[in-house]
Amino acid sequence: MKKTKEQQTYESETLAVLAFEFRSSVQSESERKIKRRLRDKKLGPYDQTRIDAIRNFKDDVLRELSKATKSKFWLNTHGPYADMQDWDLNGLSSHFERKHPEIPKEEIGRFMPYAIYLYYLR
């Protein structure tokens, strides 16, 4: 899916890289990629504090979705295969909006379906 200009934000570009960061040993590589994306797309200077906040958000989402049936946001299995409807998407988004107020609500709303796809459906 190609992103439109209005979807290219500091947070979305950072999350696009961090979404695939599963081990802390690859953090320096991720940070190099983030710096390049931010510079190339003129989205602002690299801010380690901001990157760490976005990384913490992503890690929390990954932990919650990894709980699967033990998560309070798990609704039920909706068929023989994993399905996006197995999750309370609105509940997840609201929870993370409260837990991570430093992340814009729009970015959380955009990231949640992708996170479910990446961490649950795949």
C-alpha cells in the first residue's frame, strides 16, 4: 500500500521501521533507517526521546497482541482462520491512546489494523 503525502508523518515513518524490530540487537540499524527516512522526507530532526516513546508504544502493542486469547481485547475466533474481527479494534485503540498520550490518536488508529495484521494474522 502506497502512502499518500498526508499519511507520511514522523510517527508513521518511524513505526514503519520499528514494526519489524523484534530484537533489541537491531536497534542501531533501525535508528539508522529512521534517520534516513526522516531526513529524506523532511519530517523533522531525529529525536531519540521521541523515537523511544514510539518504540515503547510499538512494544506494548506487540506484547498485547502476543497474548492472543488471554488479552482483554480478544473477542473470539471468527472462523477457522485468524481474522481481524477476533480483536476489539476500538478498545485496543482507546487503551493505547490513554496509555500513550504522547502518540497522536490518528497514528494509533492507523497503526492498530496493521499491527493486528503483522503480529497476529501473519
